[in-house]
Amino acid sequence: MKVLNGLAFLIVLVVAVLTWALYALEPGLLLGTPWGQVHLVFLLWGAFGLGLVVMGLYAFTGWVNAQAALGRRNRELRQLKSELEALKKQHPEETPVIPDRLP
């Protein structure tokens, strides 16, 4: 995970340096868009930001799915524990008792 965090940080730094260099070296680099002429750097930052938003949505859906799976697992564990307690009450003579660990 530390490698992925370091790689993500490196990518952000590279994008920041490249856009700064592009803006500094080519200040007149304008592209026509439906909203008028925009410098290419702003379009790059917008595309990078949209990519971060999509990555965040993937991470959020993964977290939601993990929480749902944990909830299902915990619900099944509670159900199994209640069934085990019910079986212990039905057959108390079959419950092993360890002498040094009395209930």
C-alpha cells in the first residue's frame, strides 16, 4: 500500500510539474473550446481532476461493498451463535465442562 501511495504522489507531482512547465514555456498555447479559448494547462488539470473523481467513486463503491460484506458476515455469525446457544439449551448434558474453567 505504501508503494501505491508513493506512486500516486509521484504521478501528482509529475502532472503538476509538467503543467507548470507547459504554462511557463508556452504562455500563448490556447485551444478553442465551446466556452471560448482556454489554455491547454487548464484542460489538463480538468481532465486530471475528473480522473481523480472517478478514482474516488471506485474507492467509495469498493468501501460500500466491503461494508455490506462485513455486515452479512456479522449477521451470519450472530445467527450461528444464537443457533448454537439454542442447541446447548436443548442438550445441556452434551456441553463439555472443563474443570479449571467453570462457567
